[in-house]
Amino acid sequence: MIRLLRWYWREGQATPPPNYRADYYVSGNTTIYYSLDQQQARKFRGPDFFVVLGVENRLRKSWIVWQEQGQYPHVIIELLSPATAKVDRGLKKQLYQDTFRTPEYFWFDPNTLEFAGFYLVARTYQPIATNDQGWLWSQQLQLYLGIYQEQRRFFTPTGELVPTPEEMAETERQRAKFAQQQVDLERQRNERLMAQLRVLGVDPDQAV
């Protein structure tokens, strides 16, 4: 999902697309330090996926809140597992709600495909309702989050799957292949027409 979001927002493109965005930081399994006494109190976390908006887009070894103007993630996604599910649903959810004040929190279980999302309302997480496709809307990202082929994926506001670079390349390859097929069909049609004219005694090269 990190790669997908970077691809969708197209960092480093010579001609940025309409959805281009540069003021963000996206990472996963990167430590977030949120207290100066983290060594004693273990006040740090490493979400599976998180996005901070309105910040400089550059590489970081960790996210240190007090060195980032007190900025916490705007979106966090955790992957559930038998070992972490209880903490993700309980302790982490409480931390992201009460301390991080993260506007949106999602979790996903790759084994059971359980998928849930919450947004902050009056300092309390409320469930995000699914749409008809079972997707969850992220107001922060302006994208839907859903499951496609048993994987978490992003969908545009109009319902289109955000493709991977490989999927985009394959789509372009198929388009080019179709265009070439159309050219070949037109050439074959012209060749048949010229052959018919020659049968009738008409030189197609001299015909007006």
C-alpha cells in the first residue's frame, strides 16, 4: 500500500498527474517516537502503515513527533495476526484515539479478510460505514480502502482500482496491442480491396 500510494500521488514525475501530491510522508514498520522518555516508558510504536499529511516528503529513519512540529499520523493501518489482534483492537486503538489523535484508523486481517475502519468524532473513534462494494472511505486520503483479490487496495472516489505500476504497464501494453491489431486489420482490408480492383482490371495505384 505504501508503493500504491506513492504511485497514485506520483512523486518524482516530470509531468505530475491531477492527483499529484508532494506534502506527505508514508511509511510502514517505521518507529514513531512520541515522548522524550520513550526509552524508560517504551513510548514508541511502529504501525504497519501510516501517512502524515502536510509535511516534507523525504526519507526518514523514524518519525520523531517533537522534531516534526508535534505532527502525528493522519491515517494508520494495522495488520491483524493471532499474536497482535487483541492489542491492535484494544491498546493500539486506544493509543491512536487518545494520544495520537489520529483522524482515521483501520485494521485488516489477511487471513480472515476482516476489515474495519474508524474516524475520530468528538475525541472518540466511530466506525466508518461501508459502501455498497464493502469499501471504507478515507476522508484524509480522499480514497476508498477495500479488498481486491484478497489484498487491501485503494480505489478512487469514482470507484476505479488504483493500479500498481505493473498493472498500469500491462494495461498500456494491451492498449498498444489493440491499436496495432486495428492497424493490421485496416492494412489487410486495403490489401483485399486493391486485389479486387486488379481482378476487375483497375490499377489501384493509378485509380483516383
